[in-house]
Amino acid sequence: MSVSVASLFLLVAACSAGESVDSVGGTDAAVEEESAQPETSSVEAVEECDPLVPHPKGAFEFDPQLDESLPESWRTEFAVIMANLQTVAPISPCLHDFTDYETGENSVKSPMKIYAWSNAVSNPWPEEKPGMEGKSISGNGSDTWMILEMYQDDLAGENLFKYSVIAHEFWHVYQRGAWMADSPPGGSGWPVWMWEGGAGVVQNLYTAEHYGFSDFDNNLSPVIATALSDPSDFELYERDGGAAQGKSDINGTTQTFMVLALAKELQTTRGLTEEQAFALALNPPAKPDSETPFLDVFGITLEAFYTSLAQYPAVESGQDWFEGKVVKASAVMPSKDLTLTAILQPAG
């Protein structure tokens, strides 16, 4: 995924833009790469905006452009997934006020267009959006859009990625609206692994609830053990000198594991319920303007959290297609009955 507008949302996917586009957030079933980094964009947010107060521009909406190259079943399910997600995780109306620092323009327009097609055909919108490919949230400084180029293999098979990627990309839009602050864009300065790992958790929670299966059932295998020799590597994308969405981060599982481990740590050290811990890990408040923002929000230093990851042992993968040691991640897997509704809209 790539980010435009100085890293808006983050995801995985190699998104190309023909009009000087920056893309953010993109995912593919294989290793994904992000072309925009949080620190590189400059965005101003309207601090007075209260997400709980109706916005003059109304709710933030989407405008799906679904090409007929996609199976009718996928297009039907897409509508169901988007409706479900917008019910449980409505996009903050404050996103209307997302302004690009360099251009001074409102760079996230509602309704946000979603361009989806099968890679059996070339980009169906070459004049309107030249160079689109992959899966991402992309922008050019004056507008932002979602790209979903769906691969034929995923569409034809039983792989739930064809549906989970919708939740993944949606969550990047949700993050941008919920995490707006006067600090750097792309998560208000939070590490990349919190952006990508959070989207990874959400896509799996969604498929577990609605399809009865997710990568949690396989303990996210493989979370490559050697990848966590220095967890701070996942604060940046591989293209920016880090490890996020690189060769050691297959399908983003390492970053997803880190967010799960953070939720587990919050339950253990702060006594939060599972729902409370995931709510904080997935949707933290704006990054504090201090020298210890991670400590301020989570009650543990970032360094201490990284050290805590060593408690999860490395074991042989046991899978024919991957040789080597993987992190035994079963201890951080969420409860089978945990849902996004329970996390984001707790009762009472």
C-alpha cells in the first residue's frame, strides 16, 4: 500500500499512482509494501472537531466503483461488509477536516471513492486514476481514494483474504479519522506496527465473527522468530529502512502479533478486560506531546514492551511450506467470542 498526502493511512500493498499520488494502506496476500510513511506527511487537523457532535458536512461516506470484472458474489458481499463495518466502526466525521499541510486543501473528500476490479483486466479508470494497482488508501494532496485490485486466485478460491482485505483497508480510513491530532500524520506519530498490526487484527476479528474462521485459528503462523530480534525495526516500513511489510513480515503477521501482544500486556499489567485492552491497543488516543507518549497512554514504556516480546518462545513451524522457527503466538490469540462490537461499542 502506499500513502499519498504525506502518509495518510497506512497499509500494505504496492500502489502506484500516475498523478503524483501517495498511497497509504494496502494489502496483498503475500508480502506487502507501503510507499508512504507516517513521518513524511504534514497534515493539520481541526482540533475543535468533536467526533461525537454532528459535523456540518454530515457523516463521512464512501462511493464504491465496482467493476463488472468482479464476480457478482464478491460485489454483493462487499456491500454487506461495508455496511457491517460502518455500523460497528463509523468513520469519524472529523475526517472532513483533514487538510494537507503542503497544499492547504481538504485532502479527504466525502464520499471517498473506492475503485475495485479484478486483475483479469487492466485498470478500468485509466483517465480518471491512471496507474492504479494493488490495494491501498491513496491520495494526491487534494483527494484520497481506496484501491482494491483483486487477484483472480483469491477471487476463485476459498481464501477469505478477498473479504478480509476490505476490512483491512476500511480500518485504515477509520484510523485516520479517529487518530487525527496536531502531531505527524499516519497515526499521529504512532509506530507503523500499530497501524498495520491494528488493521491485521481487525480483518481477522471480522472474518472470525462473520465467516467462522481467521488466521487466529492458525496462531498467525508464521510469525518469523528472527524478525523480532529487534522489534523497533517495525516502527518503519521496509522502504524507509525498517522491517514492516518486508520479507520477514509475511502477510503482516509480525505486526499483527505485536498488537495482540500489546493487548495481552495491557490485560496483564493494567488489569484491563480483554475488550478494554483491545479498544486501547486498536484505537489509542492522540499521541501525547511528551517524551514518553507510549508510557503515557499504555502505562508501559515502548522499550519495556519490546522486551516483553521475548517471553514468547520460538518453535519449529511444523509446516511444509515454511522452514524455520516461528513465535509460539497462541498465548496472545483473542477469545473466540471477541467481536469488534464488544471492543468498539461496549455495553453500558
